[in-house]
Amino acid sequence: MTRQLESSRRVWLVQIATAALVLASLACGPLVRAKAATLADQAHSLRKVPADAAFYSASLRLKEQWHIFKSSKAYAKLMEIPLVQFAKMQIEFQWQQSQEPRIAKFRDYIQSPAGQDGVAVLKEMFSDECFVYGGSDIVESMKLIMELNSLRRTAQLEAMAKGKSPEEVTTDRAFEILDKQSATFKLPTIVLGFRIKDQARAKRELDEVHSLIRNALDENQPELAAHLQREQIAGQNFLTLRLDGSMLPWDKVREAAKSLDDDQFAKLKAFIIKHKLVVALGVTDEFVLLSIGESSDHLEKLGKGPLIAGAPPIKRLEKHAEQRVVSIEYASKTITQAFGSPQETLNNLAAAADQALVAMKVSEEHRKQIADDIRSLNIAHYMPEPGNTSGVCFLTGRGYESYQYNDGHRPMMDSSKPLTILDHVGGNPMLLLASRSKQNIQDYERAVAWLKKTALHVEQIAEEKSDPDEWAKYQELRKRIVALLKRIDVANREDLYPALADGQGAFVLDVSAKSKQWFEKMPESPTPLPMLEMAFVAGVSDAALLRKGVAAYVDVARDAYKLIREINPNKLPGWKLPKANVSDIPGGGQLYTYPLPKKWGVDPQVAVNAGLTNKFVAISMMPKTTERLLGETKPSLDTSLKLDVPAAVVIHFQFSKLIDVVRPWIDYGVDVATGKLKRHKKGDEAENEQPAEQNPVMLQMGFVVPQIHQFLDVASVFRSVTRVSYEEGGEWVTHSETHIQDLK
């Protein structure tokens, strides 16, 4: 399921990052909707970027968000913290009084009219809209990077197989990859843009930048100074720096690359020397543009031909055009595919296995069988398919909301019904991750068939390499091992798969349990300390079959342990599974508890346990947690998103609850570290201790700890994050909310 969620991380991360600018002040008043006819009326770069861009990202309303943050009570609280005040004073002092030549020179420039213009342009660049996009040629670059990445995983095994060093193998394989990519590889095109209003001032500043860079090159790199030019591109003035591989100091490079032989160095030089690098900085009608690539041709086409504003992945975001948009994201299917595919993963695994078998001197025939077995595994059926991804994030009265759309197939996710398991997460946990997946016996049977075929080939290799006597002993054990596996297979097919056909599951992390002494060896706390309660809940279609299947697994575990003890009688102690304490759960169902040994000194609240009702099963660290989850409680989560709708995944995290958990543990940890709290055994005489108020460490901590709590106060404005994923119109949608609330 984690793999299925990875494709939606981008918009979520942007949402969290931009949230840092506004904190909680958005709750001060309702926000009016933006009066925009289209998204391009807010993100003007949509009318500049070509439709074939591999990726695109735009951030909007930066100045507005910053001002909201600065006017918040959270910001005022942050500025009151002594450590922050001290840092601010130090920065101001260094800026105003430092005589360090570089700082003084920079200060003089900033205070000059030209410097003031430069500061004004920079402020304007980061006030309204910033964007970045990558050209379609970036895909080939990503393929090269991914191949070199996978090389690191296989080089070690290949080195062992061939008796070479990993460095030698890595170098050889890297040159093979470079040879293969030589005809298609290009330096990727990357363009950054910053919207401005005062074009005349920005153009004057471009002249100043030219002068500053030229002077710096004349002093430090005079051979490059001539390559810094002013050019007309698409009718606009650009400052360009055009370089190519032939300009490198190849004598010095050769000296540094002593590990390469002459042929390898010649290949490396030939690969680099044919590539060019063009850096261009200029001002267009409303953007300052910085471009990096093999040429500047793409700048001629900005705003012409098919544009990303009309691309289907962006068009589907238009339904949110009336919102106060703060970010837009897009990634094409081609670039997501470049990051890897299921088949490429299998090919890498097959190559790694082959190299390991070469090291074991396995015959080529058997190696081919294993490699073919690995490649034949259809993991694509279980993994998300790469697709075009786009998303939009906007301001609301509660913080931020975002929508992400992906047209890739998600074979294992099921959003046909609401997640009723949300009624069994305890009402208001700190963290929950609930989902429904598609499960069927056919997938299981395919996996078992694949395992049997692969195991047969592995056994053939083992027989070939084993001593005849050892192999004979294995054959005697094999029948018993196979019998155990058959019992597990029967339990899976006949009991567990039908019992868990509902497909719902949830991981829950809560913090309601408290104790003054969770472990005997920890000093007792004067106040109860919260403990993380981890639990897993699953939907049950047939409770009787689940009981039967679990009982079968327990019996197999007992017999497997006996078998292992027969093989290693002196290495494993005698062990007997204790009998569970069985109690009834209010509302129906049973709770099975295995208390931990008293000699472990763990709080009795902690115990191995599981609970089962007719509809749900739960496993947790604490019996009270299991009982709470199995009781039906409507969720009361801190979110405005609808949760009683058909969905495949719901994620909710309450950051404020985490802070509430951390606070008492910080105080406790400080008290233990400074000796204020100590563990005393019965009968111990009181130790002669320096009074806490005279302890130098305590005095320091007395200054620092209150400020830590002040930082936590500021951080607590981030209340919660919620995400709901579902399928709509053939696309997968992830609707997210970040709740931010200012300090009172």
C-alpha cells in the first residue's frame, strides 16, 4: 500500500512546506474566493510553459502568505523567545558592525542605489509567482541516473563473482551505460521563472548583474569572461554563458582520473566533449527567467505553440480556479516511468541474483532458470501504474486544501465503498492509516505456483552443490517441512482468505494510556506519562473461519518449533505457548491476553493481546486499546473532509497531539538527566545530592527548557493533516487538508 501512496507525496510535501509560511493565522477570518476565470489568470506561467514539459511546479501568493504569517500571534510568540531574539540581535550586529571585508563590501553595495534596486527586484521576484519546469529531454537524463543508481546495487555481487574490486566493476558497467546512452543523452533543460511588475528596473538590474559577473570572471576565471555575452532571444535581452566540454582543463582531469585506463578516459572525454551548457538570464514581458540546458532554443518557443495550460492534466484542475491557489504541480507519465517500472525492478533483481549465483559457481543453465523465474513474476499486478499526475493547493479558512489527480491504474486499491473501519480506530487517534484493498484467491494461487516453480529450481541448485549425505538428511526433513507448508496453504485458502475478504485494514497510533513508571528500571515520574499505543485493525467477513485459520497457524508454529529443536537440540530451549486469558468484550466478541512475565518489570497495562468480534479483529500492545478499537465509535477527527464517502485510503495525523505527548517526556527526561529524579531501590539510603537549584546543569536547563516549550507552542498551530484517496471518472484523486490554527 505504501508504494501505491508514493505517487501522491509531491503535492502533500508542497502543502506542508508552504504551510510553514502562514502557520495558524488563517483562522482569523473567512477567506473570499479568488475571482479568476481560469487557473492561468492566477498562474501566468501556464501560458508560457510548453505542453511537452516533463514536469512543472508553480508557487503563488508568496508575499501574501508571508504577511499573513507575520501578522499572526504565532509569529509574535516566536519573536519573543530569548534564543530567537539573541540570534536576531547577532545577525543585525554582524550586518551593521562587521568589518570583515566581504561583509563590509556587500553591505556597502546593498546600501547603494544599485544595491537597493537589486533588493527591490529580488523582493518582487519572490512576492507573487515562481515556477520551474523541465523539458522533455530530462527523461533521458533520468534514465541514465536510474541506471547508474541500480549499478551500485549489483556491482558488489558481480565483483564477488568475477574476483574484481567493486570499483573496477562499477567503472566497467558505468562505461557500458554511457556507451548505450551516448546517442540519446542530453543535458536536461531546466527553466526557472519569477513574475515581476517593474520590467524597466529588472532590465537595469540585468545590466548590473552582467557587470558584476564580468568583473568576477576577469579576476578569477579570465578564460571564461569572453563567453559571457549579451544576446537577443525571442526579442528580449538575455545574459548568456555558453560553455562546452572542450573547455575543460583535460590535462588536469587526466591527472585526477588516474584510476581510468587510456581507453576509458578517451571514452569519457568523447562523451563530455560533445555536450554543451548554456546558462541564460533575462527579462521577458513579466518574468525574470533563468534557463539551463544544452541550448537556448527553448526560450524562443516560450508562450508559443501548444502550452501546458491546455494540457489535459492541467485542464482537469480548472474546477478549482476560483480558489486562492498557492501551488500547482504536474509530472508527466514519461518522467514517472523514468523513475522505474515493475519490470525494470525485476530485471535488476534477476541481474543481482545471477551475479550471486556466478559467485557460487552455479551452472549457466540453472542461473538462466532462476533469472527467468524472477522475471516471470507479475508484480505489475500489485504495483501502481505510472501516470500523468497533477495537483493544486489553495488557501481556506482552516489552512490549506489540495487535490491531486493521477490517471495511472491502481490495481490493488478499492474505493467502491466507504471505509467502515473508521468506526473502529478509537474515535480520535493521533495517527491512522486506513485502507481497503482488492484481494482474491487467484492472486494467491498465482503467487504459490510461482514459489513452487522457483523453489524447485533452487532445490536443483542445492542438490548440485550439497554433500550427498547432507542432501539425504535434507530429503528426510523435506517431507515434514512440505507437510507444514501444506497445512499453512490449506489455512490460507480455506480459512484466512475467505475470513479477511472484506479487505479493510487500519494502522492506529494513539496516546491515551498513561503511567508514572512504564518500566521498573525507569525512575518514577511525579505525573503520569503518555505512551504510544500501536494497533492494527482489520475487517472480518467470517469470524469462525478466522479463528480456525489462526488456530491452524498456531499448531504449525508449535510443530515447526519442535522440528527446529530436533535439528538443533542444544541451541533452543524448551518452550510452551502459554494459555491466553480470555474475556468478553462489551458489545460482543472475545479478548485474548498473554500477560508479560513479571520479571520483565513492564507496566501491567502492556500485554500481548488480540480481540475478535463478528466484524473486526484487532491486535495491539495494550488490551484496553484493543477493547476501545473493537467498540464502535464514530470518528471525531479534526478535519473538514468528508470521511463517510467511498474511499480507498484515509490518512490522518494530529501533530498537536504529538506535541502534547512530547512535552511531559521532555520535562521528565531533563529531570532524570540532571539528577532531580533517580531510581531508588527499597532500603537504599538517600544519596547526598547537590540541591537542584545549585546544580549548574539544572540552572542551564532551567533556561533552555522553557524556551523548548515556547517553540512547541508555536509548532502546535499545525493541528492536523488529513488525506482521502478515491477513484473518480477513471482517475485517482487524493483530497488533502492541512489544518492550521493561530495561538489564542
